[in-house]
Amino acid sequence: MGIFSLPKSPKGPSRLESAGVATLGGVQVSLTLLEKLMDGTSIPFVKGAVGTALEVIKIAKGIQSDREDCDNLIKRTTSLLIVILDSLKGKSEKEIPSYLKQAIERLSTNFQEVLDEIRIIEKRVGKRSSSSIAKAILYHFDNTEKLKECSTKLEWAIAEFQVTSKVDSCLKDLERHEQLRDELRESRMVIQDGQAKIEAKIQDGQAKIQEDLAKIRDVVQDKISGDTPLSLPSTFMPASPKIFGRHSYIEKVVRLLLSGTSTRVAILGPGGMGKTSVALKAIHDARIIERFGFNRRWVPCEQATSVPLFSELIAKSLGLPPSTSNDRFSEIIAALEESGVLQIVLFDNFETIWDIEGERSAIANILSRLASIPTVSLILTMRGIQHPASNLIDWTSPRLPPLTPLEMDPAQEAFVQISPDSEGDPNLPELLHELDCMPLAITLMAKLAEVGETIAELLSQWRQEQVKLLSQPGGDRTSSIEVSIRLSLISSPVRTNGDAIPLLSVLAKLPGGASLTLLPSICPSIPGWKGALRVLRTAALVYDSPDKTVVYMLSPIRSYVSLYHPLADGPLQALRHAYYELADEAENNCRGSILVEALPELSREEINLESIIVDALQHADNKENAIAAASAYSYYLNFTQPRINVIEAAIQVARHSRSDLLPFCLHNYADSLRYQSQYDAASFALDEAIDGYIKANNKINAAHCLWIMGDILRLQNKCDKACSKLEEGISYYRELGDVGGTADCLMILGQVHGAQGNFEVARSTLEEAKSMFLQVQSGIGIANCLQSLGKMYRAQGGYEVATSAAEEAKAMYIKLHSPLGIANSLKVLSDIHYDQGQYVEAYSAAEEARVQYIKWGEKLGTADSLLSMGHSLFRQGRYDEARRAAEEVENEYRRLGISQGINDSRRLLGDIHRMQGECDTARSLLEQAKLSFSQQEPSIYTSLGLAGCNSSLGKISRLQGRYDHAIELLEEARTTYSTLGSTKHEAAECAEEIALALKARNSGEKVD
């Protein structure tokens, strides 16, 4: 049984077995008829090709060695000649289309290459008798390989010519000129009419050729042995591909295919998702091979442009010989039913035949008829999410879900498989994320990396060129992402829905996906958006979120649509207007303290807001609206998670256009920088904003800028300057009667007084601010005051009332959905635990606070929490962990330019070295920290820092026997600690150390 033939059934020889073409016994008769037939044609390039082929047959006939391989070569050559002559019957040279001429010219080249090879073999055979045995053996093996190569080359030529001769050249015109659809349809009718007339005129010529072909077949069939059937080669199935991240999906495919003797499985999903690779991997699975053997067929549906050609492709995949029958499909059914063995047929890219206009019913009938054969299993790959012909075919359950993009790990594996040098590149995950981990995009991008492009370069090029970077001129669906996407856009459902492309153009502007609740306001000019959305879902051009409330589009598809189907001006203005209103709503929600209720929807739209606003800042004619939206959006972000990219773009545009909105942008920009601990840059922006507000006589916003500047100065431990700015802001607010603004300034002023150790003034100021916040019903203001009071009570040693205030503030922050407030409360609670010697609890609260600070992006809070964790680890004797924390946080403080934090970190490192017996290193670090503390503006924090350094240096001096110096330092530290209620433990420690130093000095003995 040949590899491309169906097995014999118990009923006797099948149609496939009885269809032979030539064997050696009938070669002489075949030559005579073929030569006669060649003499009868007047087409020069056909005559040349046939003549070369006949020369091949003659030489092969004369080679007595390597007989079996020569026989196979003769069979292939004769088969190909019959295919050529069959396709040209009745045609003059003028009637042969250009693409068919090109195919025949390629065949002629193949024949010539085979002729050259066989002539070499003929010469070797002549020399073999005089050659050595070793050389003869080598000649034999080489001849065998070359003859097999020649047979294979002709086998491929048959497959190529069979398809090429059937191609309808109008399809390419249809793809390239979609707008001429109606004209092409009319032209097709004219062409069909012309074809009918031509067929009538050449009827006599066809009859003559048919008669000659019949004579050849009859003679050859008489000479063929029943055990050596010959058929046209099947469609060659591609090899098993290398695949990543689809193993569980492939396992499901294989199990479904093995679940019965006749199964039907569809692999669906968007273009470029790797459907063909999954199907090939499954059909090459060892379990599938064990069941179906060589009876695994591959039908590349993209080569089919009509129902007859589709039938011919199926026939070829089954190894059926050429036929002139008008009912080719009946021959296919008969062959499959007569065979009686298990068959599996893979229809690849089935959407290309399914979408042929007017042919869907016929294709559905073909598919359902094949599915009805008990020994035939079907597997198909198809763009979209709908199973074809579900009303006629019972697809095997459970149906597979559509393929989705790869996860990040397998996406990286797939990329590195093609471009090994990219392994470990820190930019690779970002590049893959921007490609939405789409398999085709990954493959094409990796090929660019393979030839020398760095990942950073590719990332930059992608952002500039988008899909054009991954598209090759003249490429197909596997080598050009543009071709792959375009095939989905020209599918029949999308073409016939007038709202589908316009809606797609709107969705392409929304990288964060489109909320179904917002779609009516986003696209008011598309009343039929619901029907269009159904079409886009069916074509797998969009996909739904798990909760079905948002529709998304893959990044490469968005890029293609934006490039080739840009949104028209009217719908674009409507889209921008909708998102400008959303930005205003976000700002108003923050000002009105109803952010919690609105946050879920607003946070979901942040990506879209940024994209729409930045695009408008770059391209809109009226940029004022875009600047205003950017300022409003930045205000909202400062209540959720500060980011500066949008407001920075707005500031640049506002400067260029001399916009009156520039101070507002600078104002919100400075607030964002403050939350990110970029204090110097924030102060610079505030100075410019205040100047702009004063020139515009906008005292209310100037006062708010003064409040922010006062808070920045407080954080920088510049207490006197902070008080000055805050009092100036209070005067503005009181002049304007703004209670809430006055409360904001008073709250920060109270914190400054607390930092200076003026606790009674601090408490009074904070209580006044809290009362004002109650008056204006500001929940966040009340919570901030409670938290500040908790810090002050803790500094005084009132731990119970401090804990109560901090816990109450934390509960309010949780209710108000304020991650920064939650983090601040946790940090206060951590400090309270630490002061009471509860180091495990202190570490836990600081760690939880750090997580919140990181989410918020608050770098100073993140560093402060890590320092607290280091202190808690030190107190637990976990010195190595404490050292790592201290070294990390010192570097972070250096990046932020926070000198107090740097000194605190050094002091902690000094204590760690002291406890590990490294006294010289410890002394050096502590003296550096002490010097820096002494140069800072006096405050409670610098006083505590100095006391900590003196205490540690005193302990080192005692251990080194310098008792008088130790007592002096420890006494100074104890005095400072004694003035604060929160440092009673440290004061007691100093007293104990002083006692040990006195005892050692008086006794003359060292006391540990």
C-alpha cells in the first residue's frame, strides 16, 4: 500500500486502487501516444515542456539498475503530463491565462532539472561495470537518492500545478479593491456568460483531447499490476511545529479526536493566534498517528476559491487521481465509504472557503456529508468564535473555547526559541506586553531580533511604526501581520455590516477596552452598534472581559485599524467629548467626597482617559479642552495614584499656546510630585503656579499652592519656612471665607508644631482644623486630623489614646478608599508598637504600610516603613536582616535627597555594627550621622537623632573603657529622651548604661 493511497477495503479494490496511470510495461505504448499528442499541439511552451518530459521517460526506461526508482519516476512524469494536457484541452495559446503559463514554465524548469539529473545517472550506469566495487556501491546509493529526489520534485510539481490551474485570479482583485465589490460582481456575471460561449466554441477540440487521453489511460491500465496502484500525490501535511504554552489545549484536542470513531473538532479564535500550529501539533500526536496512521489528511482551504476547487483539494488530500467528472464530490464520498478505514481530515483556514459569497450552503452540505461518514473524523481551524454549520453538524462535546493570547512565560519562551540572544533581556516582557502576547506578532518580532535588532530598538520601532514593522511586502498571512488582520476585516459578516468598521475604528481608540455602559455616549453616530458588535465578536476581532461588561481589541489589530481605518472627524470629536466629561466628573467626585462610589468605573477608564487626552493634546485643533481635561484628570489621580505623564504633556502644550490654564496644570503637577517625594521639583512648579494665579487674581488657588508648599517644607524638616507659607495661605483662605482651605492649612501647621515639640499648640491647632472639617463634612480631612493627633499623643507617651486615634483614622481611610491614608495610619501604629517594645507587631504593621505605600507610589513613605522594619529587626537580634534593610533604605533616601533619612539609616547601621563587635566601623557611622543631625534645623526629629547617636557612641565608649566620655554622652542622651514621653524606654536604657560605666570606673574592672 502506497503512503498516499487509501487501504483496500474488504469489499474489493477501491476507486483509489483501480486508478493507475503508467507502469514500465505500458511505457512504450504511452510514449507513442504522448508523442502523437505532443505533435498535435501548436503551443510552443507546452510542446517544450512535454518534450523534455518524454526525454526523461525514455532515459529512465533504458536504465536497468535502480529499476524500482526509475519506475516511480516514470509514473510521476506520466502523471504530470496527463495533468498538463488535461488542463489545456481545447485551449489555444491566447486562451491560456498568464498565471497558468507561468505554472507551465515552472513545470518545464522542473522537468529540465530532472532530465539533467537522470542524464548523470545514465552516464554513471554506463561506467559502473568498469568501476571498483566500492565506487559502484557509492554510485548506487547516490543514484537511488537522486531518483527519489526527482520523484519527490515531480510529486510537488503535480500538487502545485493541480492547484494553480484552478485558481480564480479575480480573488486577488477582490482583496485589493474592496471598494469595487459591486463592479466585480457584475463583471463576474459577464465573465461567466463569456465562459459559456467559449466552452461552446471549443467543444470539438476538447472531445479530441479527451479521446487521446482515454486511449492513454486504457493502454496503461491494461499494463498496470493490480498490486502497484498509482494516484496523484496527496496534499503534503506540514511537519509538527514547535509550540509553547498550548499543551493543555492540545491535550483537549487530542482527547476529543480520540473520543469516538467519528469526531468533529473546531479550533477557533482571532487571526495570528496559532490555530494551525495547535491543529498540526494535535494531528502529529503519537496517539493520533497510532489510530489513523497515514490516513491523516490536510486540506489547505486558503487555496480554494470555489466549491469545485475545494472538492479537488479534498480529493488530492485523499490521493485520488485526476478526474474529468462533473461530480467530483461523489467520487470523494464513494472512495471514503469504500475504504472502510479510519480517516481524519484537517481543514486548515476554513474561513476562506466558508466566506465565499453565495457558496456557504454548498460548503455546509459538503462538510456535513463528510461528518456523516462513520469512519471519518474532522478537525478544522477557523477565524472567529462560531462553529460552522452547527445546524447540520453535531460538533463533539465539550466544544473548545477560542484560542487566546499566550501567557507571559510561554510568550518569552517562543521569542527566545527564535532569537536566543534575547533571553534575559529586561525589555522583553514590556515588548511582549505591547504586542498583547499575540503568537504571530511574537514570531515576526523575534525574527527581527534574530537578525541583530536589540529588544530596546524593536520596542522603540514598534511604538513608532506599529503593525508596519511586522509586515512584509508581498507577504502572506504567516509572514505579514497586516495580511492576517486584513483577512478578518474582509470576511463576509464584517463586509456586509455597514456599522462594523466604523465601530471598530472607535474601539481602536480605546486601549483599555470599551465599557458597554459607555458605548452609547462614545459612539452616538453608530445607532446599530449592538449588531455591529455581535459581528465583530463573531469574527474574533474583539473579545469580552470575563464579566461581559467590557470589550477589548488586541494591540496589533488596534494598530492596523487605526492606520487603515482611522476614525472620522465627527465620531472622533464625540469620543473626545465623552472622555472630557468623564475627566470633569472624576475631578468633581474628588471635590465632592463621593470618590468611593465612582472609583470602580473611573479606575477602569484610566487607560482610555490617558490615551484620548494625550492624543488630543497632540492632534486636536482646539487644545484648550484637552488641557482642561488633563488638569482635571491629574487632580483625580492625586486622590488615587499620582502619575505625571499626562499633566507633563499638558504643561508643554499650555506653555506653547500661552494658555490661561497653565497655572492649574502646574498646580496639579506639583501636587503629584509632592506625593512622589520629588520636593524640589514640586516647589519650583508651585512658585510658577502661584505667580500665574496672582497675575490672574486667583487667590483661592494661590492659597492652595501655599498649603502644598507648607506641607513640602514640613516633610523636608524646614519648620520655620513651613509655618510662614502656611500662615500666608491661611490669611488668603480666611479673606475668601474658605473654611475647608483654612482647615487644610491648620492641619499641616499643627503637624509642624508637633515636630517642633510644641505639643499643646499642636493639639489645639489640630482640634481646630478637625472642627472645621466637620463643618464642611470633609471625611478625609477629619481622618487626617485624627492621624496627626495619634502621632502627637504617641510622641508624648500617651499610647492608649494614640492607638485609639490612629485606629479610628484607619477605619475612616478604609471607608473612603484612601490607600495613602491607610498606609500613614499603619505607620503610626507601627511606631506605637515599637515604643512599647512590641517589635514583632511593629514590624508587621510597618511591612503592611510599606505595601500600601508602594501601591500608591509614595516613595518617602515606602522608605520610612522599611527603616521602621529595620529598627524592629535590630531589636529582635536579627542583625543581618536589619543590615540589609538599613543599607537598602539609605540608598533610597539618597535618591530622594532626604538627609534626615540618610542619618537615621547610618545610625541604625552603626548600632548593628556595634552589636556585632565592629566598634570602629560603628563609631565612624555614628559620628557622621551625629554631625549631619547637628547641622539640620532644630526639631523633635533632629533632637531624637542626636540623642540616638550619643546613646550608641556612649555604649561604645563604655565597652572600650572610656568611662568618663561614655557617661558624658549617655547623660546628654538621657536628658533629651526624658523630655519626651515616647522615649521612656530609651531614657531608662541610658540610665542603666551610666550606672554600668560608673561601676566600672570606680571598681577599675570592665563591666559587660
